Amino acid sequence: MTSESLAREAFLEALVYDDPVQLYERAPCGFLSTTPDGVIVKCNGTFRTWIGLEAGDIVGKLSFVDLLTPGGRIYHETHYAPSLKMHDSVREIALDLVRSDGRRLPVLVNATLDRDIDGRPRVIRIAVFDATERRRYERELLRAKEAAESSEERAHSLARTLQQTLIPPTPPTIPLLDVAAAYRPAGDGVEVGGDFYDVFPAGHEDWVVVIGDVCGKGVDAAVVTALVRHTVRALAVGHDEPSRILEGLNEVLLQHETDRFCTVALMRLRRDSDGWYAVLGTGGHPSPLLVRGDAAPEPCGGGGPLIGIFDHPSFAETTLRLLPGDLLLLYTDGVPEGRRDSDLYGDERLLATISRHRGSAADLVGGLVADVLDFQRQDPRDDIAVLAIGVPHA
């Protein structure tokens, strides 16, 4: 049986027999009394056992500060003693006592300063609690925290790397078309999101434009985002119609082990003897907006359900001829659902911003993203992706 167990057993026995001397001597914590300047005048058996000294070696010969480590002595003089004199008590002060064999004993200290009727300091009473297990737990907790922070930093680094692979740095140059795009991650951008866009050729004067949003954030969402982008590219080789590509993408997501779904707006751009025309399809995504002349922006793009939810979805298509000066705007829900306190950016602000920035694709994309960020005080809660395709005037 350990000395601590013996002390506790003796303390409980003293409780039964109501022996005040044993209650003091065998208490499961150390008790000591000192003069106002710190000289120990009394200490119980528990305290003597902990530090490995007899009463004759302590009482009247040592001050409480003599039993502290060098760092503890500094803290005693700069914090412990001044606080005790000012408030007449201190609680849960973490210190290390130095045992007679040189080993350290982590303790928590409570102390009170008693004064005489004239207010002069008379005696300091100190209770000392063994904090060995608590200190060990704190060290383990600190190691776990450091390991978690290191793991989090690695995850953030991976997320940043993934993010760079998901968003093309600049849209490609397409002869006889005006193309601009922008992406702004939510918050500080350290957590990868699910918004993406892509523009790639499918043949001579035949281009595929896609924008989408995978639900959720983090590495899992990034994996699905990469899967969606590569699947669209693969399906575009064998299918001309956006509806067939969306059907194929839906089947791939249903067969994948993930339970994440996505929204997609997909457009096939082709040039014939009369100019450019577009075939558009959407799956749960905001409809692209056709900006033509001075008319109000017009939603277009067919319609369809979320991708990766239903077994046999149906996706409609819209075909339209693009005239010189026309712009097609594609965006993710981070635009209309941008928040400032309880207010949404909303469709009305979106349409008003488009009206102020009619012109080139770059003007429209830049003006819209800047306005959405200003609305949210430069701190968007969701990712923002915007893509514009325009037909320049001859």
C-alpha cells in the first residue's frame, strides 16, 4: 500500500473517531502554517511525507519559498506573495516543491492570510494538493493538441494543393469568343470547397463549359469535385448533348462510394456558318443568364434535379443562338446566397449588378465578384465561382 493510500486510510479512520489531531496530520493534502514572512511554524504529516523531511528539519528553519524550484521562487515573489497580501487569499496556484532527494512534486496551492484586530498580518495558512496526475494529464493534453495542430496544418496544406488542382488558373483563350472567370473561396480559404468550373475543347470550334458545386467542404468534397470534372471531360468525348453528359455523371456519382451530390450547369458551344450557338442543360444548378443588349437578363438552360440523388433523372436542354454583344453568365449559389448578417445578396442585387457591368466578360465577372464581396464585407461564407462567355462585336 502506498504512503498516499495509508494517509487516506488514516484520515478516514480519524473521521470515524473524530480525532482532530489525526484529521490534521493524516489529511489527504498538505497543511502548513507560516509567519507573514514565510517561515514555516507548523506542517502536517502528509506534507512532511511528501517532501521527505522531519518536523525538526522544517519548523522554524525553512520558509515555504525555500521548498520551491527557482522558477517557483520567482513566481512566489512576483505574483503569489503580492496577490496574497492584496486579497488575503490565493487559489489553485500551480507550483513545484523540491523533495529532500531533489525530485520535484507538482502541487496546487491554496492559501489564506489571517490578520489581527488591527489589520496586521498574523499567520499564513496553506493547503497543498498533489497535482502529479493532473500535470501528467495536462502534458498529455498538450502533446495531443500539438499533434492535432500539426495534423490540421498538413490537412490545410493538402487542401490548398487540392484547391489549386480544382480551379483552372485562367480560362483558355477561344478564338472569336470573350471568356472570363473568377473563383473566391469562403472565409480564409484554408478549407477546400466544392465549387468548380472548367472550359475545354471537344472538337474544332466545339467547346464544353461547365460550372458546379459539390455539397460540403474538405478533402472528401475535393475528391468528388475532381471526380466530377474528370467525368464530364470523359463523357463529353462520346456524347454531344449536355443532357446525356449529365445523365452519365449522375450514374457515376450513384455508383461511387460517396454520399455527396452536386449541382451542375453545362453548356456546349459550337460555331457554324451563322456564328455561335449554345446548348445548355442544368442539374439542380442556378440557370445561366443571357445578357442581351439592354434587355433584362434572361434565365436559360433547361432544368433537372440534383446530380447523384435519383436513379433515372431527366434533364431538359435549351438551344439558343448567340448574337454579337451577347453574354452568358454562369455562377454558383455563393453569389445570390451571399450573406451580410441576416440579409441575402439575392437575385435583385444580382440583376442590378449585371445591369451596371454590361460590356466585356471580364467587366461582368470582375464587377459581380467585387460587389458580392463588398456586400459580405470581404468575408464570404460560401465559395464563389463566376464564369462569363461573350460574343464580341465584329
